[in-house]
Amino acid sequence: MINNPVDFESTFVKIFGNVDMATLSAIKNNRIRLELGGENKSTSDRIRQALYRSSQVLDYCFKNQIWFRVILWDNNEAEFFEKSHINIEECDVYFKQAIIIEEIEITILYFYYEIFPKLIIDSINTLIINYDLGESPTLSITCFFMDFQNAVLINPYDDRGLDIYCPNSNLLTDISAEFIQWV
């Protein structure tokens, strides 16, 4: 069982390799990028479409258990918990760590749920999608949603899209076929 950041990061590297902590965009193989918000839409339409699409993808990829790794770029932990609707006592596993990136201390939060927490996932997606559009609620965060058993890693990066990485190319092919119109 993963109970601390060292165990988590060790498991992460074993399953996904040495992936950049903040983005999946540099991965060349076994990664797809799905369009979320589309073009030529009003801000509210972009947000609505991006939230719908990201919700569809996450519902498809995560049937039960899910891990979150959330980087709080502004270290505002209390605001994150308030806006994401996460109650630490309801998590099956929770821990955190502070690290230094380019001489700046940031906080990384780790959460695990055995049962897919739809409200929390939708809340976190809203924070991410709203950020570049200047809408509320928002926070400067990076979130990886993952399933270690099925080796699926998803990073919604803003209203434009999300990246999916699977070391197993068969699983990635299935996901790509399901959402081909958004690739």
C-alpha cells in the first residue's frame, strides 16, 4: 500500500517512467491529446464543453479507484480544499510534501479514493479549466489523475485539452477509439 510520497513516487516511476511532474506534453509515445473546449465559442460555451468532455474521459478511464497528484503552484492549501470540496477524512489515503522547484517551495498533495469521487473530480477540473480563462472558481494547480493498476495517467492542462498517457498501447488505442472525434 502506498502511504507516503516516497512510496507514491517510486510506484509512479515504476509504472509510468520518469515523467515530468508538471506536464505530459514531452512524451512522444503512447500519449494522446484530446481537445476539450473547441474553437470559436463564447467563454461559457468553452467551459461547459471542456467540463463535459473531460468528465466523459475521466468517467470512461476510471471505473473505481483513482489517485490524484496535485501541485499547488501558489501553495494555497486551505483555498484548494475549500474549492475542490475535498474532505481529507473522506479520502482513503492522503499525504503531502513540500518540494523545491527552481528555488520556489511548492506543495504537492496526494489523494486516493477506492470509489470514484465524481464531485471532487468535477471540482478540480473546473479549477483547471477556468484558470487561463480568468473565470471563477480557479487556482494555479497541476493535477494528474491516475490508476496504477491499469496504468492510465491523465493531465487536463486547461480549457483547450488534456493529455492521456498509457504505457500499454492497447489500452490507449481503446481510449483513442472511444474519443476519436476529440483527438
